[in-house]
Amino acid sequence: RRDVSEMGFYSLVRRPSLDDEQDERTAFNKLLYHIRNTSFFNDQSLKKAGQARKTLTSPPAAAPASGAVRLIAIGASTGGTGFSGIFAEHLARRSLLRARVAFDGAPLCPNVIYVAADDTHLTVERCGAQFVFRCLPGEKVSGHRPSVDVLFNSVAGQVGRAAIGVILTGMGKDGAEGLLAMRRAGAFTIGQDEASSLIYGMPKVAFNLGA
């Protein structure tokens, strides 16, 4: 048997059993409480951060002026959204911004956080001077639906340099190719570093692609 820290885990949480007195939301809130109160950093990870400095294969796009940014697209897997409706409610409680689950045909409003709906791909479409969401079924991409690649590719084509792309912790490669497309379209792109990632998968692939 190996110590869990050797397998990349910082901690384990037992899945709560659900009964009449404890519904899913209560269980989820307890999990969020544990995550918020657990440090994913230790001395070793901080040392790794200093040793893992690398240079990008090409200079990053200049950060756009705040007024020029129309949309910030964020992709995450491990430690990401969970159930979309509950996650949107959690963001709304803990943020100064409104948060809601995106639905097909909804216009993008300023200063609102939108969460991809469960089991549908989320894309952005230009409609005159405005952008609207498309939430459509389809084959899984990189094993996921919604897929970060699908979102990022649509943002690259529809928003271009007026967008910012962010890829966070997660297993696999979903989002890496899409982030590269955003960068090539002139968007400012950001990837989570290894030291702070619970699983340095998606950001690593994006980094290695030069995204």
C-alpha cells in the first residue's frame, strides 16, 4: 500500500450517505466547506514552484485593456464546477457578481458569471453587436460534455482578441487545443501553474502546446 500523498492526493473525503435528514445540497456544502478549509500547499509544493519555472515558446499576447474585454472563458475539471445549478448558487452567494446557468439563446449580460449546463456543449455566437449562448447536445469531446475545447474554440472564432481564456486544474487534455486557438486569435491566455494545481493535466498540455 502506498501513502495517498505519493499518488498526488492531499486529502481524502468520505462520500456522505444521503438520507431523509441530509439532502444532496447539504452534503455538497459540507464538501465545499472541507475544500475551503484545506490547504493544497505545503513546503514541498512551494519548492517545486521555484524549480518549475519555464518559458513559453512564444511571447504571450499583451493583456487587453479592461474596456476591450468582452468575455472571460474559464475551463476547469478537477475542483471545477460539480453540479452546475448548485455551483451557480454557490458562486452567487460568494461573489459580488450574479451567477446563473447558461441556457440556449440567452444573451450574455455584463458582470454575470455563467456556468455551462450539465450534459450540453456551451458555445458563444455573435448576434449583431451582442453575443448569445448556444447550449446544444452532441458527441463528447475529449470524453466530456460540456467540453472546454468546444467553448474555447467558439470564443476564438466569435470573440477573438476581445476575450481572455483561462485553463485551470484538471485531468486529461480538454481545453488545451481550444486555448491555443484563442491565443492564435489574439486573446490573452492564462494557465494555472503546477504548484497550485490539484491535478496538473489540462494546464500542462496547454503549456506544452504553447497555448
